[in-house]
Amino acid sequence: MELAIVSDSHIPERADAIPERFRERVAAADHTLHVGDVQTPDALATFRDLAGELTGVRGNIDPADIGLPTVATVEAAGVTVVAVHGAVNPATRDPTIGPDPDPDDWMAAEGVVADGHDWLAAVTTTARVVAAEGVTPELERACVPVPAEVEAADADAVAAAADRAPDPEGTVVAVGGHSHRVVEDTRRGVTVLNPGTVTGADPGPRTTMMTVEAADGDVDVTLHEADG
């Protein structure tokens, strides 16, 4: 089973369109995951039209009414794929930060992703919790990628779930976006991927996506560049 993995399209504010060679890859894949910052309902509709099947998650730029969850899973040939944008770490999120903080307070808040280390921790933790307990309502709420009312009980529940989560059994792939930087890594029993930005949207240094071939519980990851 071939999965197309894309993120951070930012159409139309930072990019005009999906590169043609990437449109072809999305159309050819069995399933496509868009891991956030689609930007608009029209851009999301374009991906839905291209993809045979589409799973998407909300990014920090996406409007609240875009109709995407904050966390999603796909089961592919014995592989569990967990999709989350990666703008916040649900296990360390500060529930005292409400929906209208000062921007500097938000960026400095516990659990808000500020660098690559934070991002790896956020995406890996989310995948480990999902592998152990599924996508719970508490996790869904704690993964909202923007300032929001998050109950202390939700934050505490996700933190406890992260603490007790064992290393996953079987193959678990965590896919996130947000940084516009390509990542292929393994952390705490989880394969972690970031496909970069599918349109080359700023501040991405390249225009990239990934495909993942899943078969018999194993994955083969390929990075694709628009000009490669």
C-alpha cells in the first residue's frame, strides 16, 4: 500500500499551487495524508479531488471550521500511521494559556513547539499515546495547535498516558509537519517523518513530499523533491 505524505501547502497565502509532479504522486497513491496547514477549504478540496483517499489533520494556520481533526490514524498493511501537525506537545501543554494570550507568552509557553527537539518530542509522544490508548477525546483536545481553552484534567490525563505508554508493539509511524523541514528519524520505538512543505512555502528550504510503501508491517520511505 502506497501512502503519499504531504504538509504545509499554505495555498494561497504563501504558494499558488501544488507542483504538477506532486499532483501526479498524490493521484497515484492509495491513500494521502496531509498533516496540516492546508490553509483554506478550497485548498483542502483540491487535495480531496486529487487523492483516492485523504486523511488530514488541522495545522496552526488552518481555520477552526476547516473540519479536520487534530489527530488521526491510518492502518496500512500492518502499520499504524499517526498524523498530527506538531505545533504543540499535548503531554506538556500548559492549560493556563487561554485562547487569546499575548503572542510572546504563547510562544514561550510550556508545550508549544519552538525548535526541532521540541517537535520530535511532540510528535513522538503523540504517536506513543495513540499506539497505547487510541485517539482519546482528551488527546484530541490537548492537540489543538493554537491557543485554546484546554482543561487541566485533559492536560493531566494526556501527561499520565504519556508517562505510562510502553514502547509500541509492531510498526508505528508518526507523521507531522509545521517546521517545513524534512525529518526521517526513529525515537522510542516510533518512526518519525516530516515531509517538509509540498509547495516550498516559506520558510521551507525545499519543495518536498514523501511516499511510504507499507507491506507486511514494514515501511519503505522515499523523499521526493519538486525539482529532483
